[in-house]
Amino acid sequence: MAEPIRDRDRKQVRRLHSEGMSRNQIARTTGRSAATVSKIAAAEGLSFSGGARVAAATQARTADAAARRERLADDALDGALAQVERVVEAESARDARDFATAARALTEVHAKVAELARHTSGGSAGGMLDRLADALLGPAGGDTDGG
């Protein structure tokens, strides 16, 4: 059975919260569970939303993801161009076909990532990753054309 919440627990949570500690930091410091700290905080009218810190971190993650999408699209297009150049220099028809197939696949990756970037500005990261996986690999459940 859990130890009852005492006045000293409430005072300690209020003090640590006022020092800017997160819920989990307070739980580690006090030796109480995060759920107990949340319960005390709710009763004391305290919030752990993070406010500006969370907003800034979210904005930074969004900008980083946009930059990575742009780099992925650019790298795919560069790779496609390199494969097209290899087609001309191919030693066999099979090699030429393989290079052309790689160029097509990389061009499709470029187009899909660029399209995704247009549709995900402001969207959730999880949804964007799911759509990216579907765009690159096809919907969950595997290859439907048998190839």
C-alpha cells in the first residue's frame, strides 16, 4: 500500500515546482511516484505543461524534420541523376536496366517526399511518418501487385 500524502510532501512538491522542476524530476527527488506528484500538483493547482519550453522544443523538432525531408528529397534526386549517368556507361543491357530502375525508384522517392512535405507543414509528426512509410513502402500489409 502506498504511503499517504502528507503536508511535507505537498510543501516539497510546491517548492520544487516553483524551482522549475518537471514532474519526473520531482518524483525522483522526493522518492514518490510520478502519479503521486501529479495528484499533489492537481490538488495544489500546479501544472507541468512546460509552456514555452515545450512549444520551443516542438518548433525546433518541426524545423529539423522539414530540413531532413528537404535533404532526403535532394539526396534522392541527386542519386537518380547519378543512376541516369550510369545507364549511358553501362556494360550490359541488364546493368542499364538496373540503373534505370534505380533512377526511377529514387525519382519516385523524391516526388513522394516533396509531396509529403507540402501536405505535412503543421501536421503531427506521427501522422507524417506513417504517410512517409506508406508513400515509400506502400500501405501496411505488403505488396499488393505481386511484384
